[in-house]
Amino acid sequence: MEGKIMKIMKFNTVKAGIAAMALLGAVSCTEIAFGDKFLGDAPESSGSTLETMFSSQYYADQVLTRAYQGLPYGLTYRNSSGTNVFRFGVNPLECISDLCQGMFSGNQNASAQSDYYTGALSAGTVSSIDAYLFGSSDWTTVKYALIYLENVDKVPDMSEAEKLGRKAEAKVVLAVAYFNMLRNVGGIPWITHSIGTDDSMHFPRETFAKSVDNIVKLLDEAVAEPNLEWKWDDNNDGRMSRAGAMALKFKVLQFAASPMFNSDVKWHPQADEYTCYGNYDAARWQAAADAGKAFFNEVNRRGEYALIRATADNPAAYRAAYRRAYYNRGGSETLISIRKGGYGSDVYGADSEASIYTTRLSIGPTLNYVDMFAWANGDEFPENFNWENPNRQPFFDDDGQTLTRDPRLYENVAVPGDVYFNGNSVPTYFGHPSKQQSTTGFLVMKFMLQTANDRRNVLVHWPHTRMAEIMLGYAEVLNEVNGGPDREAYDMVNNVRARVGLNKLPDGMSQEQFREAVLRERACELGFEEVRWFDLIRWNRVEDFRKTLYGLEITMKKGEASDNAKNFTYKKVALPNQRAWATNWDSKWFLSPIPQTEINKKYGMTQNPGW
């Protein structure tokens, strides 16, 4: 760190109530990167003063960096001590949706099985490796962002324009953290200033409506600031931008307008003003539509953001374009990018990739998910497809090379006959020398990729928000506002499909048909990007939590090379460890429980319905 070690001051610590906001320990200066350069060194604990911390831009940037470091991140990574950091064991969030099944019994992965599939999770048992822990890193982001906002004006070597731009940036960071809390637990305590030792530890929970309004206000203030960049250059890529703020505003309003919250019928008998609006108002859908329109008008006016397109008209090029869209930093598609590290410290660091690969062998996408993907031309894959006696090849043509399905299937799911991770064949079929006995017949391909060359010289990131998500979301909102799809809604979806060579959706769809098509499209496009779970809850998709989940038993045909088979027989099977939800569903699962330890602190947080 150029011989300088900064110590975070002892000021403004939370004295008793919100333990998650207490100062954290040392953080490596390599844990966050913008572009190919670091945004200053991350601060470490104890010691200095406000005056020192904000005596220069170099030091002030460390505080803002620390705020960034608490943002939600969906991949396993290594922290500064070399320890794997698991947010939900090693499960992607999709493991509690219909897209994926966690099947590993070890303690790094057991929370999906032991807490969710059995229905055993309670407010007294929720832990740091469950799907969401209220009072974790979100409050770290809030604390450091507020410290920055309150003190950046003191920095002598920053222009007024720089300070205004950085303040707007910090407000977007705050909004991301608060939105993460909102969509997991509903209304939240709203902290307006960094907490001093003399502050009263009273932070009452805001209503759902007020929480939404507060987040939108932060984003409106950021968007209105002309010194916030619309899109950053390569050296600063990863900072919050005006485009990201506008996209996030749309996501917040889309989420809030959805039936779980925006309905005359409560989603749970105990639902209250902290977890829904309590009534239906079409104006909420219109507000989301207005935000989407404003975003796309600005994109059309300013440019710089667009879907990444294929360089050729063939499946390999479609796969490559889709991969660049979700995997690569920078580019024209990512609107909010969250970073945890560079080479050697992120999900594909040389010291961690083997262990992550091994644990991912025990996580399997479901056949239910695989069946969502269309044929390669865009025609729907039939619900009643005869797997035991198929009338056409479900993954590759007889040559074993030509894709028969939507190219995004192969980027999200490792299917039999394809190459996986280390350049070898996908080891999920009987007859493979390294057959994985506990899989669904499939493995996760998203973010794992096929070969070391695919991962070489690419700094991984978490694509929190990208253009395809906003396009599909805007199509959904237009469908609700207009009572059915208009031409703009169709165009949004068809443009996303065209990127991977699929044909257009048929004209004349009803509102319900189009809604279903968009939700399926979002699952196919945004799989393993933590979108499906929130789509299911905000639309009250009880049937998707209760349905039977399936996999395939796959056996290579005689005469095939055991380690590189291309021809198989299939048997559709119900997965073991079917979830208790199938017969004992309770809508309380739509929101996460608040740990009882947080309730006991009596600063104002209340328990969620049913917990």
C-alpha cells in the first residue's frame, strides 16, 4: 500500500444495538478493482481521526471503497486471509428456486438441504450461510457510505465537481444495499447518518412504502447530479453510474409494483405495512413503466449501452456473445458491476478454483429448468417431451457437435456430451469414468465455464444489473400497464432472443401468455444471476415452489468412448430430497426471517410474517 497503512477511526461506532454496523477488521487492498486499477487501498481498523481520513482524496477514496466492498455478491470468493467466503454455503440462490438442486451434505452446502428443503429454518437458527442474513454486510456498506457523504466536503484536493459526483456515486451504493435488504426482508430501518456514541439506539422499521420511496429518492438525487458519469471509462469501470442508477430505479419500482406487495389480497395472513402496501394501485405499475421509459430514452439519446451481439450467425458465436454479456467486465451491457477481487483472490483464483469446482459437482440444475429452453430456432420445447424415446436429439445433433437448443442452455447448464470446466466431458452419465453420483444429470456451467482458456485474463465480477434484465423487465411492466403486450414490449423480448438466434415470439399473445413467456425468458437469460428467486416471490408463484422437481438418469450407448460419449439414453426421474414445500407450503418463505438476536436488541426491527 505504498508504505501507508490507514486506520479507520474510532468515531461513530455503534455502541450496542446494530452489531452488524460495528467496525470490521482488516481488509486487503486487493479486494476490489475498478477497471484494471484499484480504487485506493481499503481501510483497516482502529486508530486515526476524521481529519486524517479526509485529508486527501487518496484516503477518502478508501472509505468509499469500503462501502463498495459490502455490496451483494453472488459468487464464492476468497478474502484477504485466504478463506473461502460463502454467502449461502456454496449454493447459488437458484438452489431454493425451481431451477437448481443442492445435493451436497457437507457443512458448506448443507443449509439448502437442512434448512430449506426440510422446512426447518427458523428465526432462531438463521445463520451466515443461509440465503439471507439480515444485519450482515449491507449495514457495512450503509455505514461507510454515510461516513463518506458526511465528510467528503472536507477533502482539500478534490474539486467541487468531483465531490458532487462522488456523493452521487455513494448514494447509488447506498441504494443498492438498501434494495438488497428490501427484496429479502421488506421494510427496513432507515439510517440517515453515521451513528455516534451519543446517539439513541432507536431505529424503527420503516413501512414497505416508505422504504421504497427512500431508495427511489436516493436514486433520483444521484441521477439529477450532472457530475455523475453516465458511463465510466475503462480505468474506472465498476463505479456506480447514472445509467446504473436509472436502471436500479426501474428494478426497485418493478419489484414494488408486483402482486406480492401491490395487491388487495395480502400475500400472508400476517402481512402488514412493513411487508406490503396493503392495497392495489395501478399507478405503481405506471411508475415503473415511466422509469423504464426514462432509462431507454436516455440510452437512445446517449448511447454507449446496448446488448452485446454475436460476431457471426452461428451457435458458437451466439454462445460467445451471451458469455461476454454476463461474464466479462466492462462492455456495453453491464449497468451495475460488483467486484470482490482480481487474480488469485476471486472465484477463479489459482488457490481456490479446485475446491469450488469440487463443491459445484454436487449442485445440479433441474430438468424443469432445462425444459424451459427452446429449440435452437426458438420454437418451444414440448412439455410432454418423451425422454425415454425422443423423436429428435435433445442437446446435440447426431454429429455430437451441432446444438439443437437455445445456446443459452449450454452456457447456464453443463449437459451430457458437452465440455466442462477443465476441457473434459461433462461427468454426469453412467459409464463415465468420473461419474458424479449425486447430480441431477446436469451441472452448473454459468461462471464455471468450459476450459481454463475461457477464464484466462478475465477478472470475474458479479453482473448485478445488465441491459437484458432491464429490457425483459420493461416488457413485463408494459404488459401489465397496457393489459397485454404492445409492440414495444414484443421488441424488447425479441431483441434479447435475437442475440442468440431465436425467432420472435408469436404475435397475438394474451396478457397472461406474454407474462409467462417473459418470466421464462428471464429464467433462460438470467439463470444463476439471482433473478429467478425474486421473480417467483414477487409474482406469488406458489405452484413453482410446490411442483415436483425432476432430473435425468443418463447412460451412454454401447460403443461410445466412456470419457467422451456423444450418444445417450435418458430416463426422467423425480429428484430425491423433494422439498417440504411441495406438501407443506407456507408463504412466509417469500421473505427471510429476521434473526431473533436482532429482534432482541430492541432498536426497532420487527419479525417478518409467519416467522
